[in-house]
Amino acid sequence: MCLNILVARKNENWPRFLKPLYLLLIIQILLSGCSGRETTDLPAPPSQPATTATGVRTSYAEVVNRVTPAVVTIRTKARVHAPRQFPFMDDPFFRRFFGDRLPQQPEQRQRGLGSGVIVSSDGYILTNAHVINGADEIVVELSGQRNLPAKLIGSDPPSDLALLKIDQADLSALALADSDKVQVGDIVLAIGNPLGIGQTVTMGIISAKSRRTGLSNGSFEDFLQTDAPINRGNSGGALVDGNGSLIGINSQILSPSGGSIGIGFAIPSNMARDVFDQLVKHGKVTRGHLGIVVQPVSEDIAVNLGLSSARGVIVSQVKDGSAAARAGLQRGDVIVALNGNAVIESNTFRNDIAATPPGRTVTLRIWRSGNEQELRATLGEFVPVERPAQANQEDSPEPRSNTGSLGLAVQPLTPALTQQLGLTVGTQGLVVVAIDPSGPAVDAGIQRGDVIEQVNQQPVRTVEELRDAVQRSGRAPVLLLLNHRGTTVFVTVKPR
């Protein structure tokens, strides 16, 4: 139509002075296009995140639509026995008279709820170990309310991860991303089924990395902390970044009320990947074990040991017969590098050792007696152990001697106290039996029942040895080796 109009106008008798204007009009029409017909056949532009004129993102709908089919609801059932109405019927004396005529203990079904993430299209699902713990029936609810029975491939309580498998193919799945690239301040989305109300998406940021809460079984924690609201039922769900990449498995919240207060924790995807690979191949997870207890090096500890700065981790305990003991590692050594990489803090060091397969040799660079040296240790295999029950501190004896400059009272450790405190036979030192609530010992975290084994790396067995060691330190911080319920740690106390 546009071309016909131009030709018709060309045959008309236009005045000479209008011809230049006519030519300009033709050029303008050709440059701008005659109609919308030529552009309607062009391919549509790719979908872009919704933004305002200033470039601020206003929607994550595209990410959510792509990710949510891979996040599932997990429902569990477990058989539990209700308490007897007459507990004395368990007594053999009564059973002698009543035998099988005793009322049977009723069985109840306990139901559980959690979330999970499909990490492979053939039906592997990652969730939390605590979600399926004790369950004898596990059902996975897919998008569209399709319910499928799930098989437990393996559970790893130390990391709080478990792997399930459903008999289904061509599923929407999320690949585990590289959580090491996550930065504090990154926007994240938490997806799961909180409180059973249905699949829910919340948004926040990464608040911190390498967090340890002490709430997990086994203490292999390296959490991503987020303020994206997480509640009960979110456990095992997905934590994704702004692009929809899976960076974590939601695991815990910290809350005095049980509801979200903006402090949630997710297991980083790199740790989840290692657990996933081992559970698929072996049905269990093995970890390297060095056989030591380490803690951060504070400024006061660094000064006491002659370090130029607070770096590395200090060894507070070496297990007899362990890989560390065979390598010659000693209490009081400071590990400054692992396999050539600087050791920054104790949590990362512990996880790096655990991620190394048993039987592999690692190189440790240590600081000892004012010099650096290297040791090589062949790792053993980590075996979880139950911690001994804490002794009742109210049964501690009355104080015998007071060291006013430290704000505590001590007495020599006796065999009876060793047994009462659950300590290893042969442990020697001074038991803390009273603490001045306004003294420096409180600030250092010392508690009643702790045993002082060393002062400034020298053993102490009597009250006089402790007093002399403290006096020799003058006003400098005193380095104490404490035995706290069987675990030794270094603390520094500034005498008053």
C-alpha cells in the first residue's frame, strides 16, 4: 500500500519548489518504515527480568517458575510406642503373675514434614537427615500433588544430609552450583513447604559464610547464613541465588520462639555435592581424621607463643594413637598451613581435613617453640563418638584455695573427682571449684568443674605451682590449658 501511494504521487504535476520537499518525504518514509507489517514477523526478544526504568529488578517470577518444580515436599511416618498407662507392669515381678494377659503397649504413627531438592532427572533427592530420621515410610510429593514412595539411599547425620530415590524419570532437577563463589550480600531465594501450608518462596541475602551453630550431629558445619525467612517444613529445601542456581540445602534456624527471626542456615552446595557423590557410590560417607582438637589463635595467645600475628589454629588436644600423634604433632603447636594453604580459622580447617579421604597424606606447617617446621600425617577415618555426660557441678567440693588475681578457686584433682567429672584416668591438674562472677576467669569462659592442666605451657599439680606461674606472668595474659569435660582448650586470662 505504501509503495502504490508513492508511485501515484510521482505522476502528479507538482510545482517545482515542492519537489525537494517531496524527495525528503520519500527518504524519511523509507528510513522509518511504512507500516508495522515488516516488524511483526521478527522473533520476539528473549525474556528479561522485570525491571524499572532505573534498572532495579522488580520480579523473580522467571527464576521461580524454572526452579520450583525441582523442590518437593517430603512426608514421613514412623512407628512409636505410647507410654504405658501403668508403667509398673513392665516390672518382672508383676509379669510373673499376669504374663501375656498384660495390656499391650499401643503403637502410634508419628508424622513428619520437610522439603527436598531433586538434583538429578532420574529421581535422586537431597534433604536433611533430621527430616527422615527414624522414618519407616517416606513419600515425596512432586509438583501437581503427585505422590511417590521414596527409598532411602543413605543418611549422613554429621552433615545433616540424606539422599532419597524415587522411581521416576525426566524430572526437573537443579544442579549443585559452586557455593565457594557465593558472597555476603548476594540475593537468595529460599523455597520449601513451611509448616505444611504449601510451596513457598521467600527472599533475602547471604548474611554470612562458614557459620557453625553446634546444633548438628557431628559438628561438620560450614553453613551459609541467610535472612530469607525459613520455618519448620523448609528443612531440606532449596536455597538458590538470583539466577536460580542451587547454592545450599536449608537446614536450621536460630530462634527463641521456633519461628523465623531472620537467622537461617543452609548447607553449602559444595559440601552437599561431596556427600551426594559418596552416598550414591557407597551408601555412606567417610571422612579423614587427624585426631586433634583445635581452636582459634587469639591476639593474647599469639603474644604468649611469640607469633607476630594471630594466625592459624592452636592444637589443644592430641588423641593417643591418632594420625596426628604418629606424625609428631604436639599440644600447643600452631598449624599455620595445610598442604601449602594458609589456615585461617578452625572450622574451615576441620572441614578441609574431613573432606580429605582417609589414607591420604597431608602436609602441615606448624609453629613450635619460636620456629616453623613441616610435618606429614596420613589421615585415619573419622568415627563419630558419643560425648560423655556432664557431671553435676552442684556436687563439686568446696574451694580449698583462692587465686584472687584470676578470680577463681581451685583444688587438686583426686581420683574421685576424675571419675565424677568423666575424665580420663590419669588426668592431672587443678579443679576449678568456685568462680568470682566479676573476675577475669568469667570473661575467659572458665566454668566450675574445668581442670587447669597447664599454665603458660607448663604442667601444674598444686595450688602453689599455679600461684607461682601467675606471679611470674606479671600483668601479661596467662595462657591456661583447660580440660572441659574431657576436651582440652587453651584460654587466656588477664590477671587483675
